[in-house]
Amino acid sequence: MIELQNITKTYGSGESRTQVLRGINLNIEEHDFVVILGASGSGKSTLLHVMSGLEKPDGGSICYDGRDITQLSDDQLTTFRKENVGFIFQQYYLLPNMTVEKNVKMGADLADNAAYAEMIEAVGLKEKRNKYPNQLSGGEQQRVSIARALAKKPNVLFLDEPTGALDEQTGRSALDYICRLYEAYGFTIVMVTHNQNIAEMAHRVVVMNSGQIAEIRTNEAVKSAYEIGW
Amino acid sequence: MRSDGERMIVGMKDAVKLVGISVIVYCAVLVCTLFLNYRMDLLTIADLLETEQEMIVYKAQKATSVIICLITGGCLLLTSVVTLCFYIKHYIDTHKKELGILKALGYGNWRIAGSFWVFGSSVLTGAGLGIVTAYVMMPALYRVQNKDALLPDLVVRYHPMLVLWMALLPTAFFSVLAIVYARIRLKVPPLRLLKEDSMPDGKARRAVAGKEQDHFLRELKRTTLWEKKILLFFMVFSSFCFSAMTQMSFSMRELASEMMGAMMMVIGLVLAVTTLFLAVTTVVRGNVKTIAMMRAFGYSQRECCQALLGVYRPAAYIGFALGTVYQYGLLRIMVDIVFRDMDGMPAYQFSVPRMLLSLVCFAVLYEILMYGYSEKMRRISIKEIMMGAE
């Protein structure tokens, strides 16, 4: 479904020029659960941004069902993101002046999803749907961002260090919600993390080092955060 | 010597950003100095007046000077106060973390607020330039005001009191106002300042709460419009200034002089552009994360612009209509009451073609500015926001 070929990306110029991605080749199948694992500065977040159409690579191709998104204009990329991808970020990026319900509607309206309330219920926030982000804990805010991302019915869900700002228990709970929804809705997951334990939850683990894929491991089955004992 | 902590608060660099206030004060001081100086010099010829006609012209010009000072000075003083308070609130909102850290470390509210006096320096800059420009323009104004030689010759005299009233006292007033207002805004617990996102208060929340089934974009429009009413005021004020001053400048060319007409035109344009620029810049800067998230999720450029900028368009045109009514009313009062005894005063009538010309010019200016800002929104880097490098 997603096919990356020889992806390169460089930042800066002159002496500060840094090659962040050095010829990445990767295939991700439909309904796959892929974790991109690597230390800080290994290029994993850049790979996620490039793969999701948030920014363009310098070279190579990224094909979704045969359609190369590196050739799309900004407006076409926006439409592509609207129709295909959802995001969950480490810092949540909720709209502070809107309630939980309105934040989730931000995603739902893009897919004309009138049943967005189900998603709020699915992440256990039905009682807090009229609260504002500042009235919620970090874990609850991340659950709102999960509901918002999934309310737009994405084919691929991109997660950038989704538990990075949460304590261990809250992070585990957030991941558990994601796993349950993954099983219920069957989308593809691409998650970036530096946490080895979380990597065990995925079908495949792509280990990155210095802008290159160092290793691809395959797990037998997707496990919940509780099953891997994290 | 300022401590490291105090250097984290407000500095001259921040005061430079208040160029909007400097511009408004410049316009106010320019007009008020010109006409107050003229009025003070007029008083020196009171004993030289011989005919009834001279007396009528003398009284009319004295009254006009006071009216112009009261209207221009009053409006612009009010705008400057609102703008200053807006800047301070905005400054505190965007520097919450630094201020919260200082408070947590033990810096007192008055000590932090004390550093906000520098915002008064923007008033001194504008006022100083306004006075200098006024004295440069003064001989020309005196000539134009007495071009028909209806009054004895007037000599431009320098009145030091005006420097006190037009520059020093306003600077002191604005510095104190900045300190007091900052002190009021800082009266919150440090933890609340340290929290990144501000939550709308109960009143604001009630005002913006929409129907549950409303589309997200409609909700965003409503929130954008009502959450910061001050920006709505600036939008309306900007088009109000443009409309009133440009149309009045056309009339002033006939009723008073070309010079007054040109002066009003310039002041109107400067005020309109400054306030519009201030309001739109704040809207875009305050919504950078929202724009980035909307674009990441797949909302189009057009949808983002319509929700955040397009929502102010009706307000801008309402301001234009209000400005038209205001200038008509003001000129009617001037012609019917102030100048009613003067011979040879041209009749004043509302001009539809001039109003339409002003409207077209405003529409072109407004839409060009909005286009510029929508392009600016397009250039907001999603990745930079995500990486926290705003």
C-alpha cells in the first residue's frame, strides 16, 4: 500500500548541512502496524513527516496505492491528507478555545462523520465532552487527540511519540485505546517512538540509525501495552 | 544594573514593536499641536479685530480649532489607550511562561509590572515626531487659514507649554497606565501563567458556545470573532477611520482648504492601515498552531482563510458605513452650527460618487491586505510548529 523508494532529505546549507534521510526504502502493507524506532536525531520523525505528506523529500518517491505523493502540489497534498491520513502528536495540539466535542468535530467534519460522538465514547470521554483542554489531564488530552484523528476515518494513522509527554501508566492506557480502535476499525498504523517496549506492540519494527534503516524486525502478533508488560 | 531576571521582562526591543501606538500618537499630536498653536496665536490678535466680519471669522476659526482638537485628539487618545492595553495583554499572554517563572522565583507583581514603563517610550517617539512635523507645517497652515486675508497677519509662535501637554504628560500618563494595567493582568498565580494554553473564562465561553451540530468551521468562525472582541473593534475602527477621513478630506477641500483635506486623507489612511495591520497580524499570529493543525488534517488554504480572516469582512464594511454616517453628521454640525454666520461658506451636501470612490478604494486596500495575509498563512511551516520552533 505505501511504498517508499530511495527517500532522501537534507536540512540546512553549507557547513550546517545535515542529511537526515539517506535513501530509505520501505513497504507498508494495508492494516499493518509499523513502529519506527530510533534514538533522537536518527531521522525517524522526519521520515514520518515525509511519509504523511507534511513535508516533501528531496529525492525518491512515496506511493500510496501506486500514486506518488511527492509529485503533488501543496493543494493536492492537503486533499491527500484530508482523505487519507490522521495524526496524533506528542504535544496533542488541541485547540485550547474549543471543547472536547468541537476538537473531535475538527476531524469528523472532514470526513462528514456525523457519528463522531461514538469516538468520544470509545476513548472514555463522553462525560467530559463539554470540557476545555485545560480542564483535562495530559492522558485525557491525548485521548481527545486520538478521537479527533480517528473521527476523520483515516486509512493511515501516524503517531509521533504519542506517549512522550505522558507518565508510564497514562501512556500505557492511551496506547491501549489505540490498539483497541485499531482492531475495531482496521486502519494502518505508523508510529514513531524511541521506547523499545512500545515497539514490541507492532507487527514490524523499523530501526533507524543516522538517517538509514538499520534493521527491520517482525513480531508474530500485535500485543497490547499490558501484554508486553510495559 | 538590571538583574538577569529583570532582563527577561520588558526591554526597549519590545517597546519598538509598539510602532502602532507611535503612529496613532504621531497623528494625534500633529493635528492637536497644529490647531492648538494656531488657536493660541489667534488669541494674540483679538485686540486688533475691527470689523464684524473679522470677529465672525475669528470666532469660527477658534471654534474649529477646538472642535478638531477635541475630535481628533479625543478619538486618537482613546484608540491609543485601547491599543496600549491590548499590546500589554498580548505581551503578557505571549510571555506567560517567562513571567510565570519570574513570579515563581519570587519577583513581585509591582517589580515585574514596573518594567512595563518602557511602553510609554513609544508615545514619546510618536509625540516628539508629531510636534516637530507640526512646527514644520505650521507656516503653511497659517497661510492657508488666512488666504483671503480676512484676519490680521498671524506670526507662528513657539509655545513650550504644548511640549509639556502634547509629549511629556502623555508619555508619563501612558507609562503609568502600562505599569498599572500590567500589574492588574499579572495578578494571577504563577502556575496559571506557566500553563501553556489559556482557557477562555466563563463569560467568553458562554458567548462563543454554539450549537452542537454546527460545522467545525462555523464554530471556529464564531470563536475567532467573539473571543477577542478587541480585534473586532480594531477591524471596525480601521474601516471607520478610512471611510470618515477620506470622505471628510474630499469635503474639506471645498469647505476649508486643500491642505486640511490632504492632511485628513493622510491621517485617515495611516490610521486605517495601522489598525488593520495590527488586528490582522494578531489574528494570524494567535492562530498559528490552529492553522498548522488544520492544514495537517487536510483543511484547505481557502477554508483556513475564510474561518480566520473572512469572518471579519462584514465587520469591516459595517465600520465603513458607520464612518460615512459619522462624517456626514460631523460636517453637517460644522456647517449648520459653527459656520452658520459666515458669508460665502459653500453649501455642504452628501456626495454619493465620493462615497462610492472611497468604498472602492477601501475594498481594494482591504482585499489586497487580506490576500497578503492569506499568502502568509500559506507559508506557515507545519513542521516547524510540530517541532515547537515557532
